[in-house]
Amino acid sequence: MAGFKDLKGQGHAPTLFMAFLYFDMSFMVWTMLGPLASEIAEALALGGRILTQGEIATLVSLPILSGAILRIVLGFGVDKLGAKMTALISQMVVILSLITAFIMGDTITYEVLLIVALGLGFAGAAFAVALPQAGQWYPPKLQGVVLGIAGAGNIGVVLDFLLAPKIAEHFGWYSVFGVGAAMAIIVFIAYAFLAKDAPSDIYTSRPKKIKDYIKLLGDKDTWWFSLFYAISFGGFVGFAGYMKVYLMNTYQADMSAFGLDMLDESNVKVIAGYFGALCIFAGAILRPVGGSTADKVGGVKSLYFFYGLVAALVAITALVDLPFYAAIFVLFLIMANLGMANGAVFQLVPQRFGKDIGIMTGLVGCAGGLGGTALIKTLGWSKGTFGGYTEGFLIFAAVVLVAIVGLSLVKTRWRTTWGVQAGGRI
């Protein structure tokens, strides 16, 4: 089993750390609108702009959608310009978007927020840069744990839920964008000095053309991996982005009972952020565990287990009227298994598409973002149409079951074809 101790003497530790930090910062910025959705909706309402459930879902999901599409663009950039240059350009766009929202403050409109949300998508696209940059330095047998470490940067969304509501309570919701911009600038400087592209004797870049993307899209394994990541990462980022909205809509009265002034609704938002952070933390921190587990027992077997638990737990959430503490526990387990499934999927991808990892990280990452967008919109639609989330959760559970069937269809072929020469367990 490849573990953290096996990294000693391998690769380039500063680059691995900066890939993690860059992705951490980016993920925090990318999902920033989720924990601020309630505050933004209230601020716009004071100006006479009342947001519907659908508009809230659109605002929260738009960075996820643009990030999904931009992952393909940045994946292409990694092959053409190198991971480091691509990352620096992307980070500049994100910093400018944050500064714009901060400067406009309470005068900002919903339409301008949508434009800012599109700019924040560049942060979500960091996935297509950070993971291949880290992976290029390490051999196949360590890809699970290395990409798990780099991918664990999605812990940034935990910081959103812990800090954003509190900052918004004391200094205004737009101040969160100012703090985010300052932090992003610090990471930008550190990344510029510490991160390095792998030298040619370790990794040889093979710039691809558009026809190469089209060729990979013609490979059925590309679509299978896209489906699997749309479930695992899409589920993680979708639930993470919508977590606070869901908790506020479903358990606001329960959260008001935590020794708080029930008339002070802002405190309830902070508590919702804390419980959301607890659940999201599980998925973020356990991603490397999923990759390491897949290194030991195989990615397919790991995904069977993780997906099976997710389907069962989501169905319970949909069909059982859970009390608050039980709901938080179930959400915690859902996010934990989605996070580990993320690591397991990317234990397999480099083994199947090692020579095209830049493009594949973009394509598969795009699918993950699209999955997250679809989940947020589905939950928003469910709430707006039926007044609850049962239908939305059941739809997601059904899609997870489809992925489990898909694993059964591909496992034998994978293990007897490319898996034989892959260098790791399938």
C-alpha cells in the first residue's frame, strides 16, 4: 500500500505542497457564494430584488458550471503553456473578480454577481492544473496518494463555511470577497516562487491539438470516468455549495436552539456554516484516504463500497424525516464517502490515461463540475417545485446506482486490458 512515507525522496515536495495550497485557496474562492447565499439574498432584498429559489441555485451553481467548462480550457493550457504559467494566469482572473465584488459592495446587482460568479469559475478550474502538476513529478504507484494530497485542497470549502458567515455578520457580506482577494494574492506570490513544472527527464510534455481532445472523447473509458467523477466530485461540490441553503431551509428552527438569541437570525447563519463545515470537512480530508485505499485494494472495488454507502445514505435522507443531529451525521457520512470516492477515481485515471493526464484531468474534472451544477439545480428545483428536497435526493441516489451498474460493466475489461500494464491495482 502506497502511503505518505513512500513519498520521501520522490518527486518535488514544494510543488506538491503548493499544488495543495493553490487548490485549497482556489476551492475556497470557487465555492464562496454557497455559504454567502443567504446574506446576499437578504442584501438584495433590501434593495427590492427578491431572489427565487431557482435564482439562488443559479447564483450558487454558476461558478461550478463555468469552472467545469474552464477545466477543459486550463487542461489544454497545461499542455501548451505548462502548469505553472496556466495557474498564474488563472489566479489573476480570480483575484480581479474578487476585488470587483469587494469594491462594488452593497451596490452590486444580481446580474453583476453572475458575472463575478463566472470569473470565480477560474478558481474551480484549478483542479485541471494542480493535480497534473503534482502528478507529473511522481511514478504511477504513488499517483493515488499524490493526487489525493493535491486534491485534498478542496478542504478550502470548509474555511468558507467556518469563516464567511462570521465575517459577513461583522463586516458585511462583501468583505468576504476582500479577505478572499488578500489571501489569493498571498498564495499567488508563494506559488510563483515555490512551484515548479517537472523537468523533461521526469515528465515530457506532449502538447495536444483539438483533434486529440476529440479523439479522447471517442474513447468510451473517457465517458465512464466522466460519469464516475460527476457522481463523486459532483456530489461533493454540489452538496458543499448548497449545504447552507439546505440547512437553513430545513433545520433553521433546530439551529436556533443552540443557546442563541432566536431573534438574531445572523447567528443561525453562522451555526449553519459550522455544521456545514463539519460535514464538508469529512469529504475534503478523506480524499487522500480514498486514493490510498484504492492503491491497496484497487479503484473499482473501492468505488463499489463508497458509491454503495452514498446511495443508501442519500435514500435515507430523502425518505426518512431525520431529526437534526441524525441528519448531520448522515450528511457527514455522505460527504466522507464522496470525498474518498474522488480519491479512488483519480487513482484509476492516471493509470489509464497517463500520457494524456493534462487533457483527461480537464475532461473528467469538467464532468465533475457539471455533476455539481446539476445537483445544485436539481435540489433548487425540488425545493421550488415541491416545497422540499425528497425528489432531488432520490434523483441523485438513482444516478449513483447507475454508476454502480457501470462499474460492473467495465471492471473485467479494465483489469484484463490496460490494467495489466498500468503499474497499480485496478
